[in-house]
Amino acid sequence: MTAQKYLWFTLTCLFYTSLLASIGYAGSGLPKGAQPSLASNYDSSRPFRCLNGLATIDFTSVNDNYCDCSDGSDEPGTSACPNGRFYCHNVGYKPLIFPSSRVNDGICDCCDGTDEYDGKISCQNTCDEVGAKYREELRKLQEEAEKGYVMRLQYAKEGLEAKEKYKAKLQSLKADIETVRQKASELEAKKSEAEKSEKERLDAFEKEWEETKAKKREEYYNSKSKSTFDELDSNKDGSITVNEIIGNLAFDADGNGEVSEEEAKQALGEAGIISSYDNFMSDVWPKFNDKLVQIKPQGLDSGERSMEQPADSHEVNIDDDIVAEDEDEAAKEHVAVAQEEDMYGQKPEHDEELKNLVAVADKARQEYKAAEDNKNNMENEIQEIEKVLGSDFGSEEEFAYLRGKCYQFTDREYTYELCPFDKVTQTSKSGGSQTSLGTWGSWVGAENKYSKMKYEGGQNCWNGPDRSATIVISCGTEDSLISASEPNRCEYLMEFKTPAACFSRGNKNSHDEL
Amino acid sequence: MQSLFFLCLNSKLRLLLVTAIVIIAVNGVDRSNFKTCNDSSFCKRNREISPNQSPYNVVDDSISIQGSKISFDIKNQANDALLAATVAVLRNGKARLRIKEKNPMYPRYEVEDILIKEPDEETGVLANRDDQGIQLNFRDKQLILTLKPFRIDFLVNNTLVISVNSRGLMNFENYRKKHKPADESTKEGSENSEAVNQVSSETEDVPAVDENLADKVGQRDEELKGLWEETFKSHSDSKPKGPSSVGLDFSFPGVEHVYGIPEHADSLALKSTSGGDPYRLYNLDVFEYEIDNPMALYGSIPFMLAHCAKSTVGLFWMNAAETWIDIDSNKAKDSILSRFASMLKGNEEMPQIDTHWFSESGIIDVFFMFGPRPNDVFEQYASLTGPTYLPPLFAIAYHQSRWNYNDEEDVRSVDSKFDEHDIPYDVLWLDIEHTDGKKYFTWDSTKFPNPEDMQKSLAAKGRKMVTIVDPHIKRDSGYGIDQDASNQGRYVKNKDDNVYEGWCWPGSSSWIDFINPEHRDWWASRFNLDNYPGSTNSLFIWNDMNEPSVFNGPEITMHKDAKHFGGWEHRDVHNIFGLYAHKATADGLIARSGFKERPFVLSRAFFAGSQRFGAIWTGDNTASWEHLKISLPMIMSISIAGLPFAGADVGGFFKNPDEELLVRWYQTASYQPFFRAHAHIDTRRREPWLLAEANMNIVRDAIRTRYALLPFWYTLFYQASVKGGTIIRPLFTEYPEDVSTFAMSDEYLIGSDLLVKPITDASASSTSIYLPGNNELWYDIENYKWFTGPRSISMSVSLNKIPVFQRGGSIVPRKERIRRCSSLMYDDPYTLTVALNRKAQALGQLYIDDGHSFDYSKGEFSLRKFTYEDNVLSSRPGSAYGNYKTNSWLEKIVVLGMKNKPSKISVSGKNSTPRKLKFKYDRENRRLTVKKPEVNIVDDWEINFKF
């Protein structure tokens, strides 16, 4: 080799070409750049037939730096054919085949340097060095693959076992579910019946109480009418005038917080005066008794409160306003309840019969709820198990163990999280909410479908598609997310290593090429 | 590259962001962002001038004739304003007319740095004078100056070819004092003098002018709006100097087709503008531009070609302000001067194209070129603004770009994918995201921690890198470029003499004032390796956004009242601003190499003369068939205007092309001068290997075909760099008498020897191709079938077919060993394809140099002339100079149109005995292939064909 190389260096490009045909690989007779597997086609004692059979040429035209064959097979060792392929033996490393346009282009592509022989550049033979490195890397890879493979077997075993357990569980659930459903529906009927009796009796009880209340209310109002008249008649002249009621919010018809003269007149009639208690009872009391009895105590208070509000301020905190109104409402309610008790007295307790009915219904409800919950839980469990059993966790269930786990990868800006068979998310390191990059879609690897996962339908990109993520799965001894990128806008690409992807034994890898 | 520009904003700009989103969401251009003629007061004023009432007369006693030049004054009869004019006959069939103000109130901007030298005046000019005017006779041409009203006519061979002001639309708005409107004055009688006094006291340094004149002008014009201030949308133009436009009409008798005045996304043959807006020249960043309209785009070259079967003339309106051009088709009789009436006898319906040009400020400085043929006009124009520079070889190879390749790993991966798929490329591009916060000359240190190593690993394979450097500078006191530009006063100023600030990619930005030669020098020195950390000698530059693009400015550009060096307003220099940025960058790269290496700088904005500094592209196009189709006339129009190194983003910048469109785009662009794939950040990746394998293979073939033809392209670039002229050529420029080619832009020639018909329609299964030339033979370069012109043929075009023909009579050089990039093919052998014409002759040239340095200008080149004649193919020097040596040899000769099989072929060189050559003859296709002549390509040799 060395002598020949030296010779090539000394040749000019115009002269070397005719010598090339006689220069083959280490004197084997194989033309330079030709693949050993095709050796039988290159017989220097016969004319050369192009490998596609379309032409036959003198053997001296092989590697003569001129392209005669349309398939490039006559020039494996020169750059003459656009479709030529150059083979370097790379003893000590592994052979390489590449386009013959890389022959004599000034770049050392073969570690044995055989692709550069026109003297433009001197390529060292680095195959031993490169090969050693490669073998070391390969050894590590194989070690990892072997270790991973063993782990994968275990995961597959566990996965299959889990699958069997799920199947068994499903079977038993399915066997039980009908009974449970039956029981639930029986209890539901029982509950309905109890509730029906309960309701009838309860309705009667409430009806009675309402009637009592109406009666009491009338009595109450009647008892208050004279004192109310007297209170309104502040000057005690036996008649009520506009001036006397103008401060009483019971007459604030439009609810604006003050009683206008018109509102007062509306209450007292056009004359603006009620001249006797009898007139009061006939003209005013029926219309205003509710308000007069109820509003009196807090009317003034509420008016004062509204006076405190700054009328022209734009800086009122809206939340404060709302709080204030809520407080008002609560106060009113409190007063109303107090008044009710004042009017009606205590509501009577349920009688024994009713108490009994309620107790029976409560029990039926509880029993039904327990049965219904049990049924729902079982149905959910069935659904969940069916989903799991319907999922593709690999040909041998080896990926099943990844379900329910999550893995993170953090780069400069983001933390990415992959939860296999569930979702992929992205969170900015500077804070902010989680962005969905997609939920579990399917396996999409080309040759081996278990080499790629696709997650789809993530958060929509403004003016663009929904986010999606493709996860490239490769063999490793640990489960880890090792990279994340966004090669297209809103289309993410991540790499995930897992023993589950160690499909082949380490020692089965191509040792023979070394 | 405009869009989504608000990634990091402060709160002040939120409102703007909302506005921007609304704009972006609109499909296609938002026309309301850009002015129509109606929105531009000077456009309206000039368009409203009535024809045939020109108030401009030559002042009788002002005329003086010196040799080839006539100097004279022109008086505006309406206001007595005086203009100083010269018209000069120049050498090699050119003339120049200059009109300025005689006593301007303010200096008027005159374009500098565009002419490569002061043009030589013609010798042997004879002058005749009579009472109507003056006639200059020179060679076969005449110039006739008519005095009242002012008018000039040019005749070639006694045929009238150009008339100037024949329609009387000339307009020269003298600078004037602002006239105070009547309603602001209390006393009727004294209003004018008050107004004048007020203005003159504010502007003491202004030369005195005739106050009566100012009054007269004021009274007449004040009725028109927009003289002293105009607003567009929310932007106000303070117009401190008032109206200042200049306009003139030019008619081309006998002509039905005019071309040029790029940049517009419109047809090659320009359309009549009557009823619509004029063609506009005002460098603008137009988001998602529409096609088939006269709106202004990124670049402006005010050069027009007027062509008919008998004559071709050119016109160059040297003005850098906003310019509009009206074009109308008419009949000649209306504007033919009575003394030429005899020319019309029996031909009263002679067609004519009338054009009307007007610019917002500056002077009238117009060049006329008289051809007589298109290629002559191109040479004449190149003698004014210069021919194209000779780009380094890699620059005409294939470029791979995207907004953005994200980081060093991305770059490494893209680079290796090209090799993995055996697709050649020369240059990998990095868009704005490579910087640290859009601070140009910096790197994002996380994504690109080792930019030098990255460039070196590309360079190890002969590849280059391009980074983007825009002319807007981020305002950031921690940023050295901003610090220096700020402290040294290098920024453009606003109307109030503060630093002009606007919004661009980095947020708040200011613009280097490239009008100032010192600032250009400073900018150029930024490209020294020491000043640009992380750069190497294999890094080249892309100037984007140099119109300039100002996101929050009027029409997305700079305010017209912004102030530049020399007191010029932005309105005076707008269209030349981008060219100066381009030039300063190119000068920087040259200086970086110690003045040894040719630069490569891509610019988006351009002006007349940009061809001397680098390449341009057609900006932010869209992934649509229409945009692919329009790229042909756009690039041809730019090419006609003296700038041959142009291209369009392959695939379309916006949106995602489908595979068919992308394949067709690669096929088309591989036959265009600047060949770069580029895409918006929102698009999907579309590198060739992402296509289906069959489509990727077609794209690979297209790119490889380009590489094979690089010697042919490079030779054409060399020829254009010497003489000027086009590289891709509309058919009419090579077949100027063939009327059927005049409006044709769906096919074109590369040089004069290859005819290309790109397929620009979806699902096209066949196409028709016009093959020009009487008895011209055209050979399909794929299957060698030949056709005789002139005729139209129909051809089926499956996706892998793009019709390309070699002209009979030509010799095309190729390098057929396609390597990973062009520099790796440096020493490779050549193949010559000899396409015989009917006389069994052919001619071709090949130019070779080192591909990158300026050594060629010292004779380190070789120009070869190949001739096939009398059954001998010979190689002789194509020029008296050049002694470049190469290792490249001749590996193959393909002769097309060889009717008989030779009995013997032999080669003989200078010092060698004849040697017999092997060959193959394909009778059916009349194709002869000669194997390995093995002669050095730059030697003299002969190959004899015996029958």
C-alpha cells in the first residue's frame, strides 16, 4: 500500500488515470473502490460487462477515470461516474461505501485514506485508532443493550403478568357487576317507595304550618296597626301628612333610598293627608303593612350608609362595594328571621309518625347510595381495565410499566415532562402555567413502530396548528428523557431512553464486521 | 422577514402589538398601510398637470454650446422661476439631461456614488441653430432642442425614438417661502409681506430669493393641500422645506412595450397605468405582497427599456427620492412635433408609449441610451452605473437558509443530512435568532457557544456560512455597537435633531446613517474579525430590512423628515439608503480579507448600482404557484435594470408549499442566478430530504444540474462583470425583431445559449414552449431531440421534467462530477456540449479563475474561446490577457446535431503529436460522444473530426 500511495502522490492528474485500472486493492485484483462482494464481475482477463448489463467495455476502461457504464459500475475507484459507489476496506475499522464523487475531493472520508490518492491531500491511516474507539463504544452500547435486554425481559414478564391480572380482574368484575347492578336497582326502588311515603306526610305537615302561619301573620299585623298609626302620626293630631311619612322608607316606592313628595302623595292620596285611623286602615295599611312592619327598624340606618358613599369617586374599589352590599343583605335577612319568629312563634316538631317515615327514607337513601357507589366504582374499574387492556404497550407488554410514571427534561428555558401513554407538557422555567404539547396518540415508528410515540392535540398555537410531540424511543438502561427540541414551530421532538426499547441482545450486534 | 416581531416588548408597546396582530392576521398585504397616489400630495399634483400647456420656455440668450453640451436656462412662465439646464451627448450612444434650480433656496440633493465615473462626452458633434432651437448631430443620431416650450427629441437613423416634455408635463417645484394663509391674517393688504418677513427671519442662512416670486407661487399653490405638511394614517410629515417635486414626460414613438423600473410584482412588459395608480418606486417592507400590481416593493431602479422591432432605447432617471411613473399607450400623431410630421406620412396610427416620471425632491438628471438593440442599451447603462461585480463561485451555487437554524447541533445536523442524501450545497444561513437579543455582530451564547468551530467544520468541507446583519441597532447601553454609534453620533436624526428611534426586531432601535461616508467606513470596519467576535473568513453577510424597515414608521419605513448627513432629509435619500448599507457591508468584507477576497452580501433593498455590491432577492414571497410564476418576470425586470444577481426564496417565504410546488420551485430556481431556499419561522421544515423519496430525488437532480452548469453560469457572470448586461434574459433581448417574444416572460434564456421553460402551474402534464430564431436549432438537453425555430412546441412534463434547450451554434461547458460543494469541484475535468447550428458551427466561452479572490483582476484568470468550424473544435484564448493555470482537463465532448459518423477523431495540442480519440455515435439522436481528449482546459488545442 505505502509504495502505491507514494506513487499516486507523484502522479499528476492527467497521467494517473490510465494507470488506475491496474491498481486494485492490496494486490487482490479487485479494482479500487469495488465492493468485494462484486469481485467476480471484475475479471481483468475479460471485457467488463456493466453491472446493469447495458454495455460491455474493455477491461482497461475500468477505473480509467471516464464513465462508460450508465450505472457507474466501471468507475468504482474514481469520481468519473455521477452514480458511482466507492468501497473502502478500512481494515481495523469497518468498511464504508459512499458516492464516488467523494474520491479525490480533498477530504479524507475513509480512515484508511484510500479515497484520496491524487496527491492533493495526504490522508493518514487512522483505522486502528478509529476502530479501537468504535469497538469501545460498541462494547459499551452492547453492554447497555444486553443489560437493557435483560431488564426488558423482566418488564415484559411483569407487563404480561399485569395484563393477566387485569384480565382476571376484569373477568371477576364482569361476573359480579350484574348482581351489583341488580342490587342497586332494587335498592333504588325501595328508596323511591320510602321517599314517596315520606313526601306525602311531609307535604301535609308543611301545608298545615303554612296555614297556621298565614293566620298568625294576620293577627300580628292587626296587633301592630294602631301602634304603627300612632308612630306615623308624630304630632299626635290624629291625622298623617306628607311631612310625617317623608322620612319613612316604607314609602320609597322606587327604592332609591329616599321618599319623594310624589311617593308620599301616592301613599296618602292626592290630598296628601290621611285624616283618621279608619282611613289609614282602609287606604294605607293594606298596601304598606309589610313594609311598615318590616322596614321600620333599619330604614334610617341604610339611608345613612348610602350617604357615606363618595358620589363622584372613580376610585371605588369594586370588590369593596360588593362586600358592602353583601353585608347589607345579611343584616336584612337576620332581621327578617327575627321578625318571623316574632310573628309565627316556633315551628312545631315533626310528629312521631313523620319522624319514623323520614328515618326509614334516610336509611333507604343510604343503602341505595352505597350500592350505587359500589356499582359506579366497579364500572369505572372495568372501563379503566378495558382501556389498559386495549392499549398497545408493546408486542410483549414491555412498555406497560411506564404507564402512570412521568419523566422530565430541562433545557435553558423550559422543563418538559413526558408521562408515557398520557401526556406531554412544557413549563417555562421563569414561571407561568403548564402548556400541553399533546396527549397520547399512537405508536408511529416506521420500521419498528415501537420506536416512536406521537402525542397530539396539545394547546393550539396562535395562527398555527395544535401542538404535538414525537418521542423517539431508544435503548438505554435507565428510563430517561434526554432531549427536547422544536424543529418545526409547535412540533416537538424528544428522545427517550428506556430498557423497554432494548429489543435485541447486545452480543448479537454486528461483531463480525470488525 | 417581517412578522411576529414582538417577542419581547415593554408595556408601552402593547397597543402596537395588538395593531400588529390585526395586520398580520389579514390574508395578504394590508394595502391601507401603503400610500396610493391619492395619499401622496406630490403624486396628485403631478398627475393633475394638464398636457400641452407647458409653462417652461428656454431663455433665448442663455444658450451656450460647448462641444457636445448645450447649457441653457429654462423659465417657468407662470412664476418666472429660473432653472439651469444642460443636455450633453455622451459617448457610445448616450445623452444626459440635467435640470436644477438656478438659485435654490436650499440645496437640492444630487445622487452621488452611483455613476462609476463622470461619463465621457461624445466627440465630433455638430451643432446647428435656428430660431426654433438647436440641433446636435452625432454619428447616426440627432438631438433637437426646441425652445418654446422646452422640448427635446432624439432621432436615430432619422427615426424619432425619444421625445422629452412633448406632452408638456414638466414640473419643477422651486423651493419657496411658506405662504401664510389668508384667514390667519387680519389685514388683507399686507398679508403677503408679513408672511414673507416671518419666514425669512426664521431662516436667515437661506439665500435671498425674489419675494414676488415666492408670493406668486404661494398664491397659486396654497390652494392645494399637502404642500407644507401632510399626514398618512397617524403619521405626520412636517415637510419643513415645503413642496419640491420634479417631473418630466418621455414618449417613445413606435414603441408598444416598455420594461424595467423594478421592483414590482408585475408582468415583464409593463402595463398602462391609466385608470389605476402609477408604478411606484419607494423601497418598502411590504408584508405578504400581492402580485400583479404597481405597488412599491423593497428595491428601486429607475431604469426603463423601451423596445420595438426596429429600435431599443433606455432611460435612467437618477433620483433617490420617492418616484412614481405613469405609463400609457397612445398613438404617436398627437405628440409628434410638426417638423417631424413627414415621418408619419401614411403611418398615422404609429403606436407610442408615453411615460411620466416624477420624484418628490432632488433634481432632474436623466440619461438616454440609444441602443440600437437591448443588449447595447444594457452595455450603455452598465457604462453609467457599472456592471455586476464578479461574485465568488460559492455565491452562485446552492444556499440553504431558514428562519432559523436553531443552534449548533441543528446546523451540524442539517449539514450532515445534505451529505447523507448526497445533495450538494455551499452555504448555510443563520437568520436573526442566532444573535443575542437581535444585537447584530453577537451570538446567542447558549445556542451558539462555539461559532468559530462551527464555521470551521463547515469550511473543512469547503462550505460557507452567512449571518444576518441588519442596519437597525438595538438601543441598549450595554451593547458596544449602540454605545459607539451613540457616542460617535452615527445615527440618523429625527426632525428635531435628536437620535431617530423606531421599532424593529430588537424593539427600540436606531439606524446607522449610511449616507455619511465616515459612518460607512466605521460600519465596514465592524466586519474585521477582531470587531465581530465569532466570525471567520468563511462567514458572509446578509443585509435585511435595509429599506429601511421601521415597524412603527409611516408605511413601515422611516419618517421622511428624518435627517441625514449633510442636512439631507430622508425624503431625499430614501431609495439609496439600502444601497449604501449594502455597499458598506461589502466594503467591510473586502477590507476584512486585506482587500484580497471577493465579498458576498445579500441585500433586500436595492437601487441603481447595487449590482456592484452583491446579490438581492425578491423579499418575503409566499408559497403559492402565483408567487413561483411571478418570480420569473420579477427577476428578469431586475436583471434588465442592470442587476443580474437576483433570486427568489425557494419554496416561498410565507406558508407551507406542497411537495409538487416545492419540487417545481427547486427546478425553476436552479436556473435562476441567486439560488437560495428560505422559509419563515412559522413554516414547517422543508429541507429536501423531508420530501417523499421520489420528490427528493428530483430536487437532488435539480440542484446537481445547477452544480454541473456552474462553469457556464460563472462564465456568464464574468462576461456580465466586464460588459454589463443580463444573465437570465427575456427572449426579446436576444431576438429583438421577433414581436411574438415581446411580452413573453414564462420562458427565458440563460446567456444566449440555454432556453428554460420552468413549470409554474400545479398538476401540469404538458406545456408549450416557443423556440425563437429563424432556422435556429434547439436541442433538448435531456434527450437531445432537436427543433427548428421559430415555432411553438408542446411537450409533456412529468414532475421530473423541466424543459431546457441548448441553442444550435453554442458550446456549453459543464463539470459533471458533482461533489459536496462547488469548491471541491475546483480541479475537476470539463465536459463540452457542442450544439451545431445549420452550418455545423458552434461557439462558446469558458472563464476560469480561483473562484474567490481579486487576483483575476491582476490577470490570474483564463478566458477560453471554443470554436467548432470546418469539422475542427479548437480552443483559443478568449482574451489577450489572463494566464491562469489549472489542473482541469477535458474529459468529454458531446456534439449534438452531428449528421454523420466520423471515421476518425484526433486531438493535437501545442507541443504534442496528434492522438486518436475513442468516440461513440448515436445516429438516431445525431449525437457524438468523444471520450477523454485529456487536454488541459486552458491550453490551446484542436480536435479534428474526419469523415
